[in-house]
Amino acid sequence: MRKSHPVRRAVLAGAATVSGIVLLLSLKPASDPGSAQAAGQAPPAAAGQAPQGGVNGAVTGDAAQTQYGAVQVRLTMNNGKITQAEAVQAPKGGRSDQITASSVPRLNQAAVAAQSAEIDAVSGATYTSAGYKKSLQSALDKAKASAGAQQGSGNAQTLTGDVAQTQYGPVQVRVTVAGGKITKAEAVQAPKGGRSDQITSSSVPRLNQAAVAAGNADIDAVSGATYTSAGYKKSLQSALDKAPAGGGSSQAAGSGGGQAATQTLTGSVAQTQYGPVQVRVTVAGGKITKAEAVQAPKGGRSDQITSSSVPRLNQAAVAAGNAQIDAVSGATYTSAGYKQSLQSALDQAGG
């Protein structure tokens, strides 16, 4: 048998070693970040992207009144990002139908693209665009407040109440809640013009101070400013109702007794052909335990319809646990407004 030459054996061994090293190097771990990007996979989330644990579900903004009718925006959010925007109210009738049909879809797309209320007005729809942006911003404010409560960070929340209409003009209150206490209160809208300027400048600062001192909406009216005081208290209460459970103290959130599982939520005002409808619900343990209409059509025939239909709508809301309730016969408009306001209240609870 012929023996292998020693040099030949050394060359073969060296070649085998080199082949083994090349094979090992080719087996690069798939978890390497560079290889993941090269393969088209998403890299780890970078700073500035929407944080995990953001708001999920529907959030409805306040109705914004315009010269041609109300505009109200509802957002669907996923992990803190806007995935869908829609106008649940928009001007209608006559020329408004055409303007709404043309402008609202573009505004919806712009809101999703911008992820904020900093969107351009649609040409030819100035009033609708302005109302849309205002309602969109209020929806984002609610989402921000809700996210802060969910994180349990104890950071300050800014809550804007619904507009309260008074005989002399609208009143709307914004509060800052931190550490479970009202730290600041201000009227972002108040009656103005003529005698109202003097009454507003005198009464509003005192109402602001009273709200901070009391920590709730149970404050005394200012003498000589009965209507402004009533509107202020109403809007203040609606702002506090928007504080999600766990987002503030029981005093500020209106849960009365520190039961974090109980929330009082006031829906946005729904405008109907016969007058505004606004619903307030109490939610405990994920269920509606009480429903009431804090506004409903009144005057003339409306008084009879309201007194007959609203108690039945309240009962239906509690029984159903949601806004999927039947209209009351003979009270079509009131029923529709009730359901719309009820849904906006439940949206604030993430329901």
C-alpha cells in the first residue's frame, strides 16, 4: 500500500480547517440588527414613535358650533395613534350638503395623516374646517387626559368642559388637575359685549378661585352674575366628569367616596331639530348604573314629549349598558340626540 506523503496530509488538513471557519462565519445569527434591516424587517422602535400602552378605542370631541351648523369629530385610536377620523355631526341642508360631502372626507384623511389638529382648511369650507379642527382638538385633549390617567403617572391633566349656553352667551371652563386636585381653573369662553364685559371681568376670576378652593363644581354663584355662574358650574362639572377613573382624586373626578371603579361621564351636547340633548351616566364595574338627561328639548309640545320619552330612554340605557337602544315612538329626534350624547359619554370611558 502506498503511504500518503506528509506534506500532502498537511495541505489537506489546512484546507479542511479553512472550510470549517468559512462555514461558521456564514451562519451569522438572524437576531443581528443589521441583518434584520437588510432583510426588510422593521428595526426596533425609535424614540419619537407612539409609545406603547397609548389610548385604544373611540374618543369623541365636543361639538363645535359654526355659522352653518355643528361639527363633531370622533377618533378611533390604537396604541395612541389616530387610525380613523369621522365627523358624527356636520352642517347639512341646501348648499351645506355638497360642501360637507366634499370637505369632510378630506379633513378625515388629513387628521389621520397629521396625527394632530394642525391640518389645513379645505378651500371653500372655511367654517366647516374650523369647527372640525376645534372638535378634533378637544378629542385629542380627552385622549391625552385618558392616557395620563392610564399610566398612573400623577402628571397634570388639562380638561376642557362642554360649552354651557346661557341667556347672555356661552361659558366654557378649562381646569388643570394635578395630584388629584384642581390647580388651575379658567374660562375659555364667557359672555361678552355691553354690560356682560363688566360682569364677566368681575365674576369669572372669583369663580376660578372658588373652583380651585373647592376642588369640585359645588361652588356658590357670584352675586349679580347668576347666569354666568350657572353656566360656569355646568361646564366645570363636565370638565371634571372627563377625568378618567384613577386620573385624579375622588373629589376632582366626581366619584364621591374614592371608589375608583365609579365614574360620572357627561356626553357632548347633541343638537336636534327641537333643541339640545345631553346625557350624563354613572358607570360602575363596567356597567351603566344611572343615566339622566341634563339637557332635553323644552317648550310647547316638547315638554310633553321630553317628560314621556326621557325616563324610558334612561331606563333603556341602564338595561342595555350601551347606546344601542331603541328610539321611543313619537320622540324620534329626542331619541337620536339622546343616543348620540350617550355614545359620546361612553367613549370617554373607553366604552
